[in-house]
Amino acid sequence: MTHNSNVDKTSFKKNSSTIDNDQNGHLLMNPDSVNNEEISTNFDGADNSENIEHSLSALNAIGNENISTGVGIDDSSSRNELVNPEGLRVDGRRANELRKITCKSNVIDYADGSSYYEQGNTKVLVGVFGPRESKQRGVIQSTQVVFNVEFSMAPFSTGERRKRSKNDKRLLEIAAIVKQTFEPVILGNLFSRSQIDVFIHLLQQDGGMLEASINATCLALIDAGIPMIDYVCACAAGYTSGFPLLDLNLSEENSFETPNLTVAILPRSEKIALIQLKSILSVDKLGDVLELAKVGCQFVHKKLDQTVKTSTADLINKIST
């Protein structure tokens, strides 16, 4: 190995700065608090082996210090904790608390049934059309109702401003899940050779998109007068920091450390209509997360039932007056 003798001086800066956290939890250097110690090494020729060894040892020391402080390393310990030492989550809730739920029915005049459902900052609008005669030949020969579901997202519903195609795989997946959840619950034999069309529109996404869509669809179907075996109520739960979390928001869903379990039940019989797990969850923890999600579903059922009773009372008052 040869060194260029024309190089007079090379300076290395040893960093002893303080470390700050940015919004994403990554470690950042604070330039105002940098205390630079300049290490100068002269290369006068190949005889300065001691200076070269001193320079290499200085570089190794700087590298080891960066590793120990976490500079430039994406470590899980540097991420923001989902639950602080006081037991509060990012949005101030306890582990077993649901977000605030606001829901209304009969919000679209030209639809047979409609609903608006808001859970936290997740907002969904649903319109139901039918039962009505189907124009498809295959449906005319059928003795069951055809249940169609279409799911769409507003371009402004997320931080990523883009219009999604109807053939988007994620949108088709959610529509298929909602369809499979409600088909066994609807008394389709009462509407043979007809179809029911459900249009779900996501206005804002802040976690729990699937559960909000199911709850809003249930409310809209009841508003349309379509008979069902029972309510279908959904809720999600996860597991992190040694205990389960109820009703995950968007930041918790996007965390790699938090598995997401979405459950939909029939509240009166407590039968499970849907169960979907994202990420990995050990079997010994699954029972606690599942029970917590079912408790959340029962609370959602009370909220939906109260909304239906209020809407029915308002309708009776309008008719009587």
C-alpha cells in the first residue's frame, strides 16, 4: 500500500454531540451542540507509520462511538413507544379504550338506506340500493338475493393524495371481506331474483378502516329495512408492550411490532362472523386479544342499537306530525 506524499494534512472530526429525536423516532445530530476535536495527521512519507496507525485508531474510535450512540442505525429501541410509562397511548387513550364513535342513519335522501359512521378520525359513508330487480340473466334464475359491495376511497382520505382505481387490489379485498361477512346474515331467501347494492366510501382514514366499513354497512342495511339475523359489529385489537390494545389507530396499525386482529361478531349469539389477523401473534396471546376485541364489539353494538332506536323514534314523530 502506497501513500501520496503530496498530501500535507488530513483532518478528522471526532463527534461528541448530543442526540435528538425527530418525529419518526430516528436519532438526529444537533449541530448547535457539536464539540469538535480536531485530529491532525501529517503524511510526510511511508516512514510515518505511527501517524497512520494513530489515524486509523481515531477512525475506529469514531465508528465505535457512532454505533454506541445509535447514529445512522435504525434500531427498534429508537422508535417512539406506542404506550408511555403512565399507560397512555399516542392519542391519550388507555389500552382498553375505544375511540369516540359518532354514527347517523338516513343521511342520503335518494338511497334506500344510508349511514355515516365516524370512529376517531376514521369516517365512512355508506349507501344501500335495493332490494331491486336484477337486470342480469343469471340472477333471474336464482332463488337467493345477489349482494354486491363496492368500496372506494376519497383522494383526500389519506396523507397520500392520489385517486385510486376501482381495480385497486386493496379496495377489492375490503369489498370482498364485507360481502362475505354479510351474505350469511342477510335473509336472502326473502328477496329471490333480486339484488342489493352497497356502496362504501371512505372519507378519512385513521385506522380501523375495515371495522368502520362493516359497522357502517350494518347500520345502512338496517336503515334500508333489509332483514338480518342479527347486528354485525366489528372491532380491532392488537398486542404490544406486554398487553393487548383495543381499537388501533393508524400509527399503531403501521407499527411492525403490533399485530392487528379484526373481529366481527353477532352480538346476541356471540358467534364470530369474521376474524382477520395481520402480522404474527403467538397462540398464548391470541385469547386475550380476541376477548378484548369481542368486548369492543359489544360496545359498538350498544352504540348502533341506540342510533337505530333514535332514528326510528324520529321517523315516528315525523309521520305522526
